[in-house]
Amino acid sequence: GAKSDGRNAYQFYSSELNTASLGELLLENQLRGALDRGELLLYYQPKVSAASGRIDGAEALLRWHHPELGMLAPGRFVPAAEEAGLIVPIGEWVLRTACRQLRAWLDAGIEPVSVAVNLSAQQFAHQDLVGLVESVLAETGLPAGLLELELTETMLMRDVDRATEVLSRLRALGVRLSIDDFGTGYSSLAYLKRFEVDVLKIDRSFVHDIRSDGADGKIAAAVIALAHSLGQQVVAEGVETEYQRDYLARHRCDVFQGYLFGRPMPGEDLFARLEAEQPA
Ligand code: C2E
Ligand code: MG
Ligand code: MG
Ligand code: MG
């Protein structure tokens, strides 16, 4: 069928010609139209409160339903989108779609939860990000406090003065700010205080090292203590085992995200879980 033909063609080109770059060029060209063809969609991964055991938010994660290659994770196409400058319109679509979706769930009667959206370095650097966020909130009627924007250390460190200003303007809108993949970038601890964010997300590489047989996990515990001392909430990414969850809970991690609590899923599946958790 068309599906396997497409995959074979892709493999043929990848092996015969120089490659990654051709594969990327093909994808990049197709990506230009993907948004208009409606091939992009958002999955949602639950974030679960350690205190209540209930979902208190979800992270919106981009997917590309490619006609031949099937469902692609962002690792396959976001770098190309960044290079081509396409991440700016795509990122705008992500923000608007996530806010609309949460608004629709709230209108359907679920208890308030938050939605987190990943920003790319380009969006952060080039766009009138503050104006965009402001207009999307106005247009969707989503309370600002229910939107969380995920940034990375690397993004913030590119231009510290500008980042500080953009963060404070975003905070003034009332949105929540988080640092994603914390511990993998190059920010110095001094900047943690300067960049006023609400949430630190411990990168899943540190969570992964929390095993029943080792002394690892010390870093995760230290990050939790550090964040709390700065008045920040802590989300642990990539929680896959009960052991990891229990260890993190003992060290007062606030929120868990990971396969143990749910993989990224279509919106209707997350909505079903939110509905099931509603108090009777
Ligand atoms: P991220 O923001 O750190 O998102 C978490 C990633 O970890 C997701 O991968 C998620 O599927 C994966 N994950 C969650 N729980 C577990 C677990 O228990 N074990 C393991 N092994 N993995 C887990 P995904 O969806 O492939 O996204 C990868 C990255 O792509 C994201 O990392 C984010 O940096 C980027 N991304 C996703 N959506 C967007 C978007 O809309 N815009 C931009 N600019 N980047 C995005
Ligand atoms: Mg993220
Ligand atoms: Mg992350
Ligand atoms: Mg990560």
C-alpha cells in the first residue's frame, strides 16, 4: 500500500544518497504544507499532583501525522522546522490549539487544570511572543493562570537581559513559566534566581537514574530542595516506576509526569481521564 511504498522510498533515498540531509529536505518540504493540510496535532500527557494523586495539568506535545511515515514525534521534524523558520507559525498554532482545547474542556465542565506548551528558541527570540500569548488568551478566554509556558535554560542563556525582560512581561500577563529539562543546559545557578520562573522540571535523565540498587537520585533530591528554597514547584519528568515515584515523593516532589501515569495521548483520551476523576 501507499504506506509501505512511502517508507521504502524514504529508506532507498536515505541509503543511496547523502542522506540525513536529503531526508531532512524532503521532510522540510512536506512540513511546509503539513499545517495547512491539517496533519499536525497535539497529544497531551497528564501531570499528576503528588499531594492529591489527581491530574492537575497536561503537557501539549506536538505530533505530525505524516501520510506515509505515520505518526512522527517532534524529534523527527522539530529540528528541521526550526532550521526552516517554520517553527514560528507551527508554534503559534500549538499555543492557540492547546488554549482552545483546554477552554473547550473547561466549558464541558471539568475542574480547572493547566496546560503546558513548549516554546522553541526561535519563538522566544524572534516573535512578539508576549503579544501573541496575550491575544491567544483574549481570543480563547482561557484564564492566564491555567497556561504554562515551558522554556529551556539554553533558550534563556542566549541573551540573558532580553530573556529576563520577556519573562517578566509574560509573568505580568499571569501565565506560569517553567524551565524544562532542568539540569541538562548550561545555566549557572545564579541565573535561577534572576529568571523568575514558577516551576522547574527535572530532566528525565536524572529521574531515570533513581533505581532501587543505587545511590543516584541525589541530584533529583538536591534540585527539589533548591527549587523549593526559591519558592518554585517541581515537576519530575519521565517517571516510569513506582520506585522512582516513591523516592521523589519522599523528597517532596510536587508533580509527576511519565509513562507510569500516562503516555502522551489524544485529547479525547485525556478528556476521558479528566472526566473520570471528577468528584461525584
Ligand atoms: P519535553 O518537553 O521534555 O517533553 C517530554 C518528552 O518526554 C515527550 O517526548 C514525552 O513523550 C517524553 N516522555 C514523557 N514521559 C516519559 C517517560 O516516562 N519515559 C520516557 N522515556 N519518555 C517520556 P516527545 O513528545 O517525543 O517530545 C520530545 C520533545 O519535543 C519535547 O521534550 C519538547 O522539547 C519537544 N516538543 C514537543 N512538542 C513541542 C512543540 O509543540 N513545540 C516545540 N518547540 N517543541 C516541542
Ligand atoms: Mg516540555
Ligand atoms: Mg522536558
Ligand atoms: Mg526532557
